[in-house]
Amino acid sequence: MADQPQIYELNNGTVVVKITNYGCTITSLSVPDKNGKLADVVLGFDTVEPYVKGASPYFGCIVGRVANRIKNGKFTLNGTEYTLPINKPPNSLHGGFKGFDKRIWEVAEYKKGDKPSITFKYRSSDGEEGYPGDVSVTATYTLTSTMTMKLDMEAVPETKATPINLAQHTYWNLAGHNSGNILDHTIQIWASEMTPVDENTVPTGEIKPIKGTPFDFTAEKKVGLQVHEVGLGYDHNYVLGSGEEKLGLKRAAKLKDPSSSRVLSVWTNAPGMQFYTGNHVNGVVGKGGAVYNKHAGLCLETQGFPNAINQPNFPSVVVQPGSKYQHTMLFEFSVE
């Protein structure tokens, strides 16, 4: 069942999600607007083929073993130095050349009904993409209520301590995947600090207040308002923690599209969130022939801090054998 990439559907009568076992990737997610009209709000492709052929800039997938950048592709753990593939020079990005997003996961469970869910499993072997130890990983997507999708990611190292940092890399456009750019969306991010980066987009190790800077989204603000003041666009890790809690998760972000009144609230138990405005998307031909260009979608990747394995002052991403890494995200859709 697991040797071929296939597309599976979760449908509760209101929200329809399509997910492939290739990289645990959300290929399509349709939600109603203020008039009940459905639109597919994620960037992606109609079939699994373009994903398999490498046409996707991480659309909709789960990235790992370690999301985001590891400086110079090197780290030392328990006295051993590890060298990772430099797939985004000079750094290692999103798990290397063949990270979790480019693996076929096994479908461990697939349930229909009013709370449909699908569970994917993957076993990452010792030395894969340079990382230490065997790790068993599961990811479960569930439509928990009419307008809510939950993602539970778990990983257990079997033999050696290893860094683990999984992230969900969907590009959102709440007006519809084929509607142009997301610069008119508004966003609020429940963070008062971020981790500044060097010229290679790796955090310097500082944790900086964002008040009064273009990075400040503590109050709802248009994505495009100051996007031109931050280089190519936003691609930065926010330090979460000022939001209210629900089911043990803290509020990370609230994204809103004024044209359709669609709203997405993201909740998580992760310490950080990469806010990325699709700065490197350039002429990708996606679903229905839609052409995705710069800022066609944005990512809200809740995560451990980038390069945490080399920054002792960042929350640790090292997981010990027999301990469990647990990362939960809640995607709550509404209209307002």
C-alpha cells in the first residue's frame, strides 16, 4: 500500500482536504467563504507527479528530520560531529536533499465519517541525510470539527539522541490558490520577539523585540504594508508565547483575506513559527494551470527555532532515545 504515492481525501461535508503519502503533503484544502462558496486555499499540484519530480518548493509537505536551516550543515552532539548535505548553500535546509518531504510514507490508518482522519508512518534510518539514529515518525491529519483540521506529529528516536524538528510547510492563500498574491491579507502573530538572521538567513542567536519594526504583527496588519522593507520579504522565525491557550496549544497566528472574509487561526505547542511570504516562488505552474509567482502564498510553519542545534540559548531540539517528540497544530477556519 505504501510503495506508490497516492492522494487521499478527508471530507466532513464542509471542508475537503486532499493529502498524499508522498511527503505527507496537503495538495488541496477547500473551505467555504462568507457566502458558502468553496475555494481551494493552498498552493500545489493536481497530481503527485510534479511533487515526485521535484517541481515543488516544499508546497504543503511535512519537512524533517530537522526543518529550516542548520548553519554550514554541521553540528556536534554527544562529542560526535555530524555533517549534513548542503542543499541550500552554505546551509542544510529542511532535512537535506531527500528529507521527509520526499519520502513515501506508509498509510497506517484511514478513517472516514464525521471526524475523518489519516495517519502516516515513516521510519528514518541511522545516517539518513547525515542524521544520527533510527527514528519512527507518525503524522495524523484529522478534521476534528466542521471547520477545524488538526495535525499531530510524533517522533521517537530508537537508538541515539538526535535533533528533531518537524514543520508543516503549506502555502496559504485564503482568497484561493489561483487568486494572485497574499499582500492584501491581514495577519496577526502572537509574538513580541523574533530571531534576527545573518546574510544566509540563519539566526544570529539573538532574540529581539519587534515593537516598532516592520516585523511587528502584534496587532492585525496588512502583510504587504512593510514587506518591501525586509529584503525579499518575510522569512523569519517568531518567538511565540503571548497568545491565549486552547487544548494545551497556544495561539500563533490569525490570517484573514478581506475579499472572501475567510479566516485561518493557527494554534500550536511549538516555541517558534517561521513566517514566510513565498519570496522565492517564481512561475510555478500549479493546479488547473494556475501560475504561482512571488508572494502567491504564505507559510505559517510552527517549529523549533532554526539552527537551534548550534545555539545553546535556543530551546533544545534534541530528543533522547525512548523519549517522544510531539508537535501539534490546529488549523481553525472561519469567516468574519
